[in-house]
Amino acid sequence: MIVLAACLALAPVSAPVLAPVSAPIPPPGFAQEAPAPALEKKIQRAFPKLKGPARRKAEAALLTLRRGKTQKDLAKAVASLTEIGAGVAPLVLSGWRRFEPDPDAEEEKEDRRPLLEAVLNGVLAEEDLQIAWDEVGKRTPESARVFLLRRWADSGREDAEEFLLERLKKSAGRAAYEAARGLGRRGLKESVPTLHAWFMESWAESKSSLRADFQGVERGPLSAACLALVNLEDRAARLAGMRMFELLGSKEHAPALRTHLKNTDPSIKVAAINGLRVILDGDPPLDKASVLALVEETRKWETRIP
């Protein structure tokens, strides 16, 4: 009996079976409230916290990026930071200002900010772009902001359009251009004024990178907006518009460039020829063409476009 009692004491106790209880039936005419929606627990993204050896390793690698003497040391530091992973992103962004060039330095030092970009490109996923931007503060250099805006512009995030529109309103210079570039790649007309101003300012020294920035962009959405710029009275504004049209104009609108083939301004003539070559034939632009080549190109397009 004692053994039996002990076994019964150790046996699992079943939960009581409760009979289903019917909900009370409301009286006629009684408006029953809808059940409250279930609260969804929102998971907040955050970078992994670096502690102990991992943090010391990351800080040592960042110091090497600043003071390292050999390319081997620098490459090793980049690899070390990349290996640690996304947790290094806040350290890289907060330490970015130490890599900014000193305008008062007697000797120009090697710009090592591209090494920081290489690290972030290796550890920063699109899903983390918002929390990376949350790390930006008043002391964050413009070059770091530009890098993040460029990542946003090239991303496939669903919220990129909203983010870039907001940044376009609050940014200037290169940062505003990167926000506008992202919007332009998405076909938004809000990008056109900022892009036009940037093309006017930067084409001479940056035409190769500007062309690369819009490589493969869909040509339809902004074609009409750019076409409106190719007939502006101001020469610089017209040239900038024609160069934008070369990158964003459509085949449907390209014949409108024909009238500029007769322009006596060589730069405007070249811009018209380049637009036709790039848009209609997919040929590279002619930035350095002989007089004979320009004459032949002009004759070709005047004959081809009635």
C-alpha cells in the first residue's frame, strides 16, 4: 500500500477537462462590440553589440586602417572587420570623421575613406540601411552621409522612395544629388530640378561617373521632363538638359534633337549627336571628335531623321 501510494504521488496530474461554456446570447437590439485586434509584437532591428575580444579586435583594425603603413596591413584590417560582421557598422560610422582629410595639412595624405566604404559594403545588408542611418548624427561627415544615401539609392527597399524624397528636401550638394539620383532611377519627376543643377555644376569633371550612375535606367519615365530642358535659353542650362536627355531620353523623343544639329555652338552640336548615338543606336558618345567626324555625324543624322 505504501509503494502504491508513492507511485500515485509521482504520477502526472492531468489538467481538468473543462466543459465548453457558451457565450451569453445578447438581447435583441444589443450591439455587440467587435473583438479587439491582437497586438502584433514588432521586432526592432539592431546591430549586434560587440563586446570583449570582438570589440577590441574591431577597434584595433580601425586603428590600422588609419595608421597602417603597408597595403598588406590595410587589406588584413579590412578583412578582419568584414569577418566580424554587421556589428562593426556603428564603430565605422562613428569613427568616420577621423578619416576625413585635414584641409590645413601641409602634405596631402592618402584618402582611406574608400576602405571604410569597402568594410560597410561587406557587412551592411539592405535590411539594415535604416538602422545604419539612425547612427548618423550631427558630427557625421558629409562623405559618410553620401555613402549611405548612395546605398539607399541603389537599394531595392520598398521604403526607399519615401526615404529619398525626405532626404532630398533636407540635403544639399552631393547628398542631394544622391537622393535625386535614386529618385530618378525610379522615374520620379521630383528628381529633375536637382539632377539638372548637379549636371550643370559637375559635368565637366564628372561626366564618366554621371553616365555610369544612370547606366541601364529605364528611359521612358523622365524623357518628357528632360526634353523640356533641351530648348532652354541659357546655354549652360540647355547643355545640362541635353546631357540629361542623353542618359534618360527615349527613342520616341530623340528625333527632337535634330534641330540642334544646325547649331553653331560646337558643344550643343556634340550634345545632340551624342544623344542620338546613345539613344537610337546604343553607340558610345563622341566627347573628343575631329571636325571631320562631326561633319559626317551631322550629315548622317540629318539624312536619317527627316
